[in-house]
Amino acid sequence: MRGKKMIYGFSISLILINLASIMERADENLLPAVYKEVSAAFDAGPTDLGYLTFIMNFLKSIASPLAGVLALQYDRPTILAVGTVFWALSTGAVGVSQYFQQVAFWRGVNGVGLAIVIPSLQSFIADSYREGTRGAGFGLLSLIGSIGGIGGSIVATVMAGRDYWGFPGWRFAFIVVAFASLLIGLLVYFYTVDPRKTSPGNFGDDDTHERSRLVGNSVFPPLSIWKDSWITARSVMKVRTFQIIVLQGIVGSLPWTAVVFFTMWFELIGFDNKSSAGLNSLFAIGCASGSFLGGVIADRVSRHYPDSGRIMCAQFSAFMGIPFTWILLTVIPQSVDYWYSYAVTLFLQAPHHDLRV
């Protein structure tokens, strides 16, 4: 059933991959958008809600290396479909959970599903674009994925304010996203083609050709691929530049973990569900535009500075996020009268969160 097909000049595979990215971001934004309702339903405080995010991210980080090996060795559309089923089932299970411990368990399963999907998505995009346009390709993936983040946040926040056929809105939102994710997973499995199959040498560069020769043709037997991957990972971790990038990523990512509490923070300030959803939407729109803009700028700059262009763009983005964060958290009064001040600041701050593509 699989084959290289186009629709209106666009690859069906890339369309489905971007749809998967939309659902992945929608799923990630569901729970933070309804923290207030979940807190009331399970009598959970901010620490408990933070624990839900922690357990998902912890298991996602633990499972990511496994997912990376799977993406190298096996058909990536199949890996994507399996990961999507993981997160779809766990998302639906959260929607029907009756105890906080059940929610925590299924959020952990959700993290494993996302860990399986994300490396495959990124490697799929890397193999689908040429070197000079790869930044724009990743930026476009993030931009389109942000649409899912916007949709997931808005839908969950707005639906949480009412009941549907006697069912709490926040639970109904989880079930709707679960079914949509499952549908996308099936479409990816049946209609997406791995770029390694359609372009064995991809775009002709030596590194890609070597990777295709070793992995695409299964030179490594199944058991030795794990040992070889571990040896490769250890050698990469010894590279000083890689160590600095990882360190910057750890430090730079810490403040952004608080973003998941934005909706709850806005509601505690006094904004209603629709106003909070509007603020989150503006932030997500800024992230989306910053993703694509960052990819395009990085592509252009890397042509003149191939060894440092992308790094300079990333560092400029990280630095510019500091003043906007300071204004958001300390300068603007915490009052519903300052909705427009929050809106403008969030919109301008967001691109520096995602400009680092």
C-alpha cells in the first residue's frame, strides 16, 4: 500500500508527518491547559501537578535513546505509528482515570510514546531536506506542530469550562485528542514512506551515504546494533562542543518547564478560560513564527559562517529571551486589566523560545 505519492505537489509522507507533529504538540499541551480542573478533580496541588509533568519528561528522556536506535534500525513510519498508539491510548486513559495515581501512571506511558515519536520525526525531516534547506524544514515542522499546540491548548481550555452529556469537558478533550491521534497513527503506518527507501543515497553527501550503507541495508545484525549504538554515543559524548551544547540545553530548558503552568497562572490571576486560552494562543503563534523564521535565518547565516552560523543564531535567541521574561514576570501587574500587556509580551517573547531551531 505504501509508495511515493504526491498530492497537489506535496509529498503525502511529509503531510502525514506534519499531521503527526500537530497531534504530538496538541497532546503535550492538553494537561497544562486544564491544570486547574485536574487540581479540583483530584484535590492535587501545584507540587502534584508538577510531578505529573516530571514523570512524563523523565520517562521520555530515559526512553529517547531507545527510540533513536529504533529509528536507525527499523522502518520509521512503523515506529511513528507504534509511538502514536502509545500516546493515544495513554491520553484516553487519563481522560477516564478516577485516581491521581492512575493519571500519573498513564502520563508516564505517554512520555514513552512521545519519546518513541520525536526522534523518528526529526530524523525523518533530516533525511527529507537538503543541507541548505534543512533548517527551514525543521522550522516548518515546528511551525506546523505549534498549530497543534495552539489547538490542543485552546480546545482543552475552552472545553474545560463546561460539561458534555454529563461528562466533564477536560476529560472529553483528552478522549477527543486520543481518537484523533490514533487515526493519524494509522494513516502514518499505511501511507507514509521512509526516505531511506525512496532515496537510498538521499542527497548524495558522504555522511548520509555512509549512514544509508550501514543502517539502511542492515549491515549490523540486530543484536550488535545496540552495542554499536552505545559505542557511538560514548564517542559523541566525548566531543567538547557536544558537551557544551548539552549543558546549555539543560540550563536553558529549566526556565521553560514553567511554561506548562501559564494557563493555571493566568486563571489564578483572574482571567477566564477564553482569555487564558487567548494568551496561550498568542504565545504559541509567536513560537510557531519564531520556529520557521529561525530555521530560515540559520540556513542563510550558515552559508556565510558554516561552522558557527547556527550557533550564533541560537545564542542570540537565548539571550533575547531574558528581558522579555523579566518583563512578563516582574514588571506587568498581575491584574486582568493588563490583558493586552501580557498578550504583547508573550507574543514578542515566544519567538526567542523557538528561534533556536
